[in-house]
Amino acid sequence: MPDPRSFLPLKPVDLQLLLALGEEELHGYGLVQAIADRTDGLVTLEPGNLYRVIKRLLADGLVAESERRTVPELEDERRRYYRLTALGGRVVAAEIRRLQTLVTSPAVRAIVRRWAT
């Protein structure tokens, strides 16, 4: 299995998508909504961009298509649900550790103290 650090740093949209899938399996529109909600609308994904990102993360083995449907009686066969893979979970955890180290560094704290309003 590849070293999770080889995928770092993650693009912000990749991080948001992996975080959303870490909470639950989602279809494309569900991902768009979850990411918009989690970022207070700061990150919005157009369908074409979303599916390019998903395609890349599928190829990298960070996400996989899921067979499960959240509400089976409302299942739409065209909807594809996605889930975080074990590798994807390790990658997102490594990215969070990387970001925690960055934001807790003395240099970053000094910048925040100086420039935060």
C-alpha cells in the first residue's frame, strides 16, 4: 500500500471531499451539499469539476464506489454513492496532522497575533 504522505499536500477540494466521505457515504449531489455546508458556502463545486475530482480520487484509490444506498426505497440507479477507502482515511488523517503542525507553529501563531482582527 502506498505511503499516505506521498499524496500530500492535498488540494483543498480533495480534503473537503474526503472529510465529507469520512462521515458518510454520499452521492455526487450529496457531496456538493455537504462541502458547501461544511465551508459555509466558501467552497462550491460545479458538477463537471466534482466528477473530475472524484475520478482522480477513484484512480488514486482514496475513494471507491459504494454498493450501499442510504434510503433503499428512494434508490435511483443512476446515482453513484462513494465511500472513503482505508488508504483515503490514512491520507486524510496524515493531511490533518500536517495542517495541525502548520497552524500550531510559532511563526503562524505570531502572524495570527499580529494580523487577526
